[in-house]
Amino acid sequence: MTPQDAAERSSPPAGTTPTPTSSWRTIAWTLVVDVMVPFAAYLALLGLGVHEAAALATAGGVALVRAIVIWIREREVGALSILLVVRFSLGVIAALLTGDARFVLAKDSVITASVGLAILASLAFAKPLIYYIRRSLSPRPRAFDAQWTRSPEFRALNRRMTWVWGLGLITESSLRVLVIYTLPIEVAALLSQAMAALAIILLVAWTQWYGRRSPVDPEG
């Protein structure tokens, strides 16, 4: 028996779900790190007299710190880490070139919309992007491979998930731009980050629920 087979055998039984306490802790931690900490840093920098655009870009450095922590802990640079660094870098560039605080906020929406479009574009390939993401997060990746090969229903399931993720991210990013350019900048700074975090939480929660209710899904 290979180490991978042993890992799959030792994984939790199919159909098991995290405890509510663990789920709420994950959601709370995401909101604190991705919303409250950057917003608190932004307010602190404003209090020190830093320009709004520069304050927003610098507060986004929380993403860079997170990427460094992930690299130290896992010794690899994943897609999420790269995305976080790109977001921070673009924020700094936008602040330096434009000095427009709203544009600094809006650049995250552009990135999110681009990711949504890339997810939809992956439907043109043999396997959509959401399949690869789910497989990489699963304790039973070989089961994903086997199901993809033998189950048309499983392939359709992952393609439906891909449609929801792509359209969901594009819709959220469009609403966030509306918020950024219509509300006071202090409100927009907090609300736009909260919307981004909430959208990911809802999409992940829906994906887990939708997969587990399907008899053909390895996580079900």
C-alpha cells in the first residue's frame, strides 16, 4: 500500500462535515484578517496623516505578510499567495501612479473579475479550473481522478460549480465597483473588503454543500 493510499484510507469517512465551531472559527478568522486588520491599518495611517491612496495600498500589505507566513509554514508558493502579492503590488503601483484612493480599491475588483473570467474560460479545456482546485484541497485526490474518468455526472457537477464560481466572482466584483464609486471612501474601504471576503466564504460553503449532496462526488 502506497503512502497516498494510506492517507486516503485514514481520511475522514465520506459525508462527514466539519463541526459548526470549526466552520465559524474559520469564517471569523477570515473576516478578521482580510477585512478588519487592513481596515484598522488604513484608519491608523489616516490618523498619522498619510494620503488616502497610500494608506489603502499600505494597508493591503497585510496580504503580503500573509503570503510570507504561508511560504514559511508550507515552504511553497501557492496560487493564493501569488494572488495576494499581486493585489498588494498593484495597490502600491496604483497609489504611486494615480493618487486616487477609489482606484486603489477598484483594482481588487478588476483582479477578481479577471479570475472569474479565467474560471469561465477553463470550461473550454478538458477539465475546468474548479475541478483542479477541489482536487488539490481534497484528502482523496486519486478518488477525484477516478470519478472524473468514469462518471459523466461528476464531470457535469464540476462544470456547474465552475459556472457558479465564474459568474459569482464577476457579479461580486461589479457590485463592489458600484459601492466604491458611490459611497464615502471610509465606508467603501470597509464594505468592499467585507464583500470580497463574504463572496469567497459563500462560494466555498455552497461548493461544499453542493458536492456533499451529490452521490457521485468523492466528498459526498
